[in-house]
Amino acid sequence: MKERSTVTAGQLTAAGPPASGSAPGRVLVVAGTRPEAVKLAGVVRALGDRAVLAHTGQHYDDAMWESVRREVGLPEPQVRIEVGGSHRGVQIGTATSALTQYLLDHPMAAVVVQGDTNSTLAGALAANATGTLLVHVEAGLRSDDPTMPEESNRVLVDRIADLCCAPSERNAARLRAEGVPDRRIAVTGNTLFDALHDLLPDPARRAAELDRYGVRPDGFVLATVHRMANVEHPGRLAGLLEGLALLARQAPVLFPVHPRTLAAARDAGLQPLLDRLHILAPLSPVEFLALEAAAGLVVSDSGGVQEEACFLRRPLVVLRDSTERPELLEGWCELLGDREPCDVLLAAWRGAAAWRADLASRALPYAEGGASERIAAELDARLQAVAIA
Ligand code: UD1
């Protein structure tokens, strides 16, 4: 049984000695949010006993972290930090400080971070500060929208990562164009597809999930909204919820709602619009995928949902002005941009059957499977090179 440490507000309070001391080859895997749990589970499995999991606490509700962690098969974190609910700068600062202290006390061969969250950046800065080899999973994505905190996070992490694991050649080309040398880039594929392979429930379970909400395949809309740009501007949030409420006259709209979105909508007096939707608590990955696989139309501002909807061949309206996954603009999804949500959502619903028929026969723009093992292998190759040098 591995020992566990608890780190709070930049201060390390070890619950015992470090996990197996500071054995060479150990890898600190940093995760803070629900999508990181999903996309790192395969990497942790591929690393086996060498993986030491740190949870920054960015997502802290049971439905947002603990139940997700269990469902995707991540072990209990051996390092815990509590940054949840604080300002972005405080989240990054607190987690960077705590992870730095942990790495000083328990040197690791490498640090693995994923994606573009505040936790991703904190893990990267701590690795950089302690001279630990840094691996960035899902490198090279760009929305070119500097107003998104995620864009700043991912650009900064790619600048300092020793190994940028790009999901696709396109992402690798973007890194090269920004001056990242080839030796720091590996095209590994997308770990989300490993997760989808593991988590997508069988047809019976999917049918049971639809029964639970009284909806039929292709006959409902699945919506999520959580981005700062949508949630923190009451006018924008009202417009989106009006669009969804209008759609609800055509078909049931299932809306598993992020805690921040629910609080913001209520604060803005938008409860009457919420009342016209099927409001659900945040769903587990398996529950969400069961619904997503059968949704007539998906409406979301999430990054991961863009990839899932593509994999599941479901039409998607992205509630944003830009995407860091431009390959999906070739017919897989549609950006809302600054258009009127009511018009765009209604038109998308009317065209959804034809859109689904088109998606059914397309070649997927992503390679499938095996990304987690490739990432572990690339990491090992880097560690060997360091050992020989
Ligand atoms: C974060 C990521 C985003 C990712 C998303 C997945 C950043 C900048 N953004 O956004 O890229 O797509 O996770 O969900 O890192 N809250 C709770 N309970 C929780 C978690 C959050 O109530 O378990 C509330 C808190 O009030 C918090 C707010 O939601 O302040 C926002 O959470 P935060 O983690 O800062 O950002 P997300 O919107 O979840």
C-alpha cells in the first residue's frame, strides 16, 4: 500500500514518507479536473507502479472528481492539494507551490500533465522549477483566442515541455511552426480514444440510460455549458439558455449542469429558462457517453465533447467563437460564433437527421487507440536518453 501525502495552500503536510521514497523512474502524474481524470487514466495504467498521482483539487465535488476517478479506474491520489473554488491565479500559484515542494522532497524522473487547465500549468511550472522532465499530453492544440485561459495555459506548457505529445500530425506541425524542435515532439494520438474504448457502455446499458430519462435515440438534445466566456456574462448565458429553451419545444433537452453554470444562471434570475430543460446533476463519463451516443444533436462549449461527438458521429453545435480542434470544422461541428443562439440551434435541429446521415459515412479525422502506451514508450525513450547522456 502506497503512502499518501496531503498538501494544502502551498504547504506540504505529509501523511507519511513519500510513495516508495524517491525511486528513480517514478513519474508524477498531475490531474485537477474531470477531463484530466478521463484522459490520463490510460497513461497511468501504462506507467504501472511507477505512476504517482497528484490531485490539485481544482474539481472537488464528488460528481466532478471522486466518482469520475473511480469510474475511469484511476487509483487514489497519493498527493492531494486543495485549490478548488479559488481564483485562477490562486489555483495556479497554490498548486505550483505545493507541487514544487513535493518534487523537492520526492524527486521524480518526470512529471506528466494533460491538456490546458490551471492544474496543467501548475504541474508544468513545478516540473520546470525543479528541473524535472516535463511531458505534456495533448500538445499543440490552439484556438488562437487569447481571451481563453485555456489557450494561455496550453501555449505556456508547450513552451517548456521536454516532450510534447501531439494527438495528430496537424498539432505537431503547429508546434514546429512555433519553433518547438522536432526532438521535443512525438505524435502519439489522442488518449480520449483509449478512454472511449474503455468507457462507452454496451447497447443494453445505453438503452437503460435513455429509458431513465424517457428519451429515444436521435429524439433528444444533449447540452453542456461551463466556459467562463459563456457563464460569467449573464447576457450571453441568457441567450444560450433561451436558445436551449426554444429547442425544448421541439425535443427534450437534457442538460447535465456544471456547478458554476447552475449558480450563475440562478444568480442572473434565469431559473424560468432552466425550468424548461431537463436539468441533471453532472453525469459520470459512462452515463454521459450513453446519452451522447444517441443524442439527435449535441450542444456544448466543451473541448472533450467535440472529440467525443466526432467519434460517436453526432452533430454538434459548439457554443464558442473558436475551436482548438479546427479539423472538426470540416463538417463535424458548427461554431456558434456571434450568431443568435435561437436561430442557430433551431436550424441545427431541423437539419440534424441529414447531418447524422452525412457523419455516418465519413472517415474519422483522428487515429484510434493506443495513445496511452505510445506516450509511456516515448517517455521511457526520453528517460533512457537522459540516462545515457
Ligand atoms: C476547468 C478548465 C476547463 C475544463 C473544465 C472541465 C481551467 C482554466 N478550465 O473549467 O478547461 O474544460 O475544467 O470541467 O482550468 N466548481 C464547483 N465544484 C467543482 C468544480 C468547480 O462548484 O467540483 C465551481 C467553483 O465555483 C469554481 C467554478 O466551478 O470556482 C469553476 O471551476 P474551475 O475548476 O475554475 O473551472 P471549470 O469551469 O471547471
